[in-house]
Amino acid sequence: MPIASPDIPARVTAAARDAAREAGQLALGWFREGADTAAAVNFKAGGSPVTEADLAVDAFLRDRLMAAAPDFGWLSEETADTRARLDHRTVWIVDPIDGTRAFARGGVDWTVVIGIVVDGRPVAGFVHVPVTGEMFEVAPGDVSRLDGRPIAASGREELSRAHVAGPAPVIDALAGGAYQVRRGPRLRSLALRLVRVADGTLDAGIASDRAHDWDIAAAHAILLGAGATLLGASGSQPRYNRTITHHEPLAAGSEALARRLAGTLAAA
């Protein structure tokens, strides 16, 4: 179904689409499929990797996107966060490389992610898969698309035998219990996991409580534009551009299936 239509100029969403593609090409300069990246790799507090490609793509996207909409706020995984974004109704929410571990080790399941949030709600999203060239997107007033073609979630309502991807311990419990869910592929980009629900490849996707705004905002918009939703274990949709950027465990799918999975996550 078409996503809500706030006043976001078409030139801004066009700039985001183009920037996502160009950022993907920039990152591919360091990518080595099946081998370690050519980029220098460092580690953040907590042990997650960050490469020189992440930082270069982040700088590129900030320059390009803020030039397209200088009145928007900015939140990115690789930019030092400030409270200044909280003063903006409309915010760019970006992950320059979602799935850095995959990127660094030569896996193909990494993405460039750009979302637009208005008053805490996702209204546009672009998830680009540079290795395959796929572009998942939704703009205000439109349905979600993959490479220009409309997409739709599977609409499955029952958890039994549903095709689900997510953290291994959660999927193990669902596959081995009464629901006998079918295991989806391991997708290290959370945004990619969620948009595979939007295009019907998966019936549902699960995120742990380590997900941040930049992991999910763009994909959340794409889910909504494909007739699906994203719900937390509490049963509510996530809100964005808050002081705290991380979220509770999340489930994506049709309204009925996401609600059943959210209940399962809450019980766990």
C-alpha cells in the first residue's frame, strides 16, 4: 500500500536513490568477493568492525544528502551523534555499510541504507545491494519497489511453517518447537533481511534488541509500502530520532504474523 505522503520533494528522494547507487560503487572499490576487503579494518568499543570504506561512504553520503536537503537532521552509524538532530522534524537516517562483517570478509549480504523519518515515523527508504545491483525503495505516496517494479509481502498470517530469518538462537527455538518454521538464509545486513520480507522472499524477519535506527528505519518504510509491518516485542511499531537509538526485539511480516512473532519474542 502507498506509504503516507508528507511534503518530501521528489528531487530529494531522487537524490537519495542516486546517492545510494553511487555510494555502493564507492564501497565496491574496496570489496573483494570471497576474500578479505582491501580496506583497513578497525574495531569500535564493543568489538564491532569499521572499515575505511564505511567512513568514506559515510562522508560521501553526508555531503550528497545534506546538499539535497540541508534543513534535514542527520543520524548515521558512522557519524558522531549529537542532540542537534532532535531539533529537526525530518531526519536522514543512514547506515553507509549495513553488514560490515560481511563486507570485510567478502560476503555479498551487505547494503547501503538511506531512510527519511518525519516526526519519528519512516516515510521513505532506500536499501541498495551493491554486489547484485538491487535497489529496494519507497517514496512518499508510492508503493515499495525493487528495481522499479512494485513488490508485496507474502501476507502469510500463520507462524506454523512460515519462512523466517533472524538470529540463530531464536530461529532454532522456532524451528525445533511446535511452529516448525522454515529457516531463512543468514543475512548479515539487517536491512536486507527486512526488505526480503517486503518482497515476499521471506514470510517474516526477526531482529535482536541490538538494532539501531540506522539498521531498520529505511527497511521499515519499505515494509509499510509493501503491505507489511515491523513490531517490537511490546506490540508497537518503533519510533525514530529519539535520544536513544536502539530498539527492543523486533518482528517483520504481515500484521497478524508480526504480532504473533512479537508475542513470542516478549514471552522469550
